[in-house]
Amino acid sequence: MIYPWGNARRFHSLADNYKQKYGSRIQKVSIHAGFTCPNRDGTVGVGGCTFCNNSGFSPGYCHEEHSIDEQIEKGLQFLQKRYRRARVFVAYFQAYSNTYDEINILKERYERALAHPEISGISVGTRPDCIDDEKLDYLAALAQNNIVSVEYGVESCYEETLLRINRGHTFWQSVQAIEETAARGLHTAIHLILGLPGESREQMLEQSKIISALPINSVKFHQLQIVKNTPMAEEYRLHPENFDFFSPEEYVEFMAKFVEQLNPSIAIERFAGEVPPQYNLRAAWKGLRSDQVTLLIEDKLKKWDSWQGKFYLS
């Protein structure tokens, strides 16, 4: 069976989408460009999101003290060895909120990355409260000649959860930013964390319907992991009863159900995240890698004779 995304895979894979469009997988070269966040510098809060220790989410070559050029070179050396078939690389502005500065600063840093001969575009990770018309218009202009995507950390569709994790913005702000970004024809992506404290499994599953109604191109899923040296790690130490973690088997079944309800036009970039062992306070999945999780979810969908969007209601 060929599904609406053009192949026989049971979910809409962003990697496959890119291979078809560009003739190769797209590999992201992570960059720490020296930005911060408004919930760290006191603009909307201090301390950052309760789950966040940026060192736990960034590759080893991604350090602010190195120039953008140096980080790209180190990243390419690493990625070209690990992914030998990769031919297309984009600079991934990953650390913190990468539109949180004046437009002239953004232009200088983005264009520095785009000047590298091996870089074909940029992927900009940011928050929905750190974007405006001027920045979006500039990104849309860049997208005329480069691969450009904007990734918003939505994390949850529930206002109570966003308050609890000190996110510092509302879900309504996420919706506005997504709509304004998509209206300019930019690739619009979101991140969603599954397993945040206070959310029931039913609430988490309901988010498949909520995000399906948004004009997004792709999504990254993260299972909740407790990263050392974060406020959430302290909450877990003091109140472990607040947390309801997925076992690998539960997560695979949950994600298969989530995918069944998900809009088939939304490409999935990743089903699960990985925190390096030295940062992971609770390594409960015994080394199960994200690519293995993907295979298990595909196996579950095959067993059920199901696929992404089977129960999607537009």
C-alpha cells in the first residue's frame, strides 16, 4: 500500500520526505550561537524551563566559545563519519532561543553559517514569544534561495503544564507564531514533550488532535527524561510521585495510537529523544536508541495493520 506521503512506510517520515525532495538525507550541524532565553534573563522569568540543561541536549562539538565556522567544521567532521551517505547539511541553531536578539545580530549569525560552502540552509530553534513580522519576513526572504525551517518549542498544548514547567509563554502564543510562520511559506516545525508532570495519558493523546489542526509541516517528539542539574530533577528528587514515566513498551503503544490520530500531512522528524548518559538522571530505557524506538513503533503499526492518520478526522 502506498500512503498519502508517497511510499509504503506506515508513518510520514521527514527524513524520507527530504530524500525525495533533495536526493539525500538532510543532516543538521548543531550550533550554539550565543543566544539566551527571555525566561532566563528576567524578561519573562528566571531559571529557564524546569526540564532544561542545554548541555544535555547538545552534541559535544557545540560550544559557545567556538566560532560558528569552527562549530560547523567540527560538526561536519563528526557527521560525515557517522552518516557517510549524507550530502546535504543545514546549520541547526539549536541552543536556547535563536531569534531572541536584534535583527542585525540574527542576520550576521545566520549569514555567517550560510556562507560556509557545505551548508545549504538553516534550521532555527526558538520560542513562539521570540518572533515577530520583521524576523519572519527576513527568514522568508532567506528561504527563496536556501533551505529554511523554524522549530518552535511548544512542549505542551496545556496552559497549566506550561506554567508548571516555567515555560514563560502560552499555548495561544504558540498557535499565533505557527500560523504567522506558515503563512509565509516557511517550513514550520514543533517540539512536543510527552510525559510532563500533571498530564494524564488521555490528555497527552488528545494533543494528537490539537496539533493536527495546526498548519505545521513536521514534529519532533520527546519522551520526558530527567536531566541532571535542572529544577525538574530537584522536583523528581523531592516528589517522585508527581511523575508517570513511560516504559519502552508503553511508549511504543502510546505513540502508535498517537500516530493513528495524527494528520497525515505532518511529517515526523523523531519519535524519541536521547540524553547522554552522563546527564540522564533516570536512564530507565537501558540504552534503547531513538532509531530502535522508531522500528518498534513501525512494527506495532504493522501488527495492528495501521498507519499515520488512519483515525484522523479533519
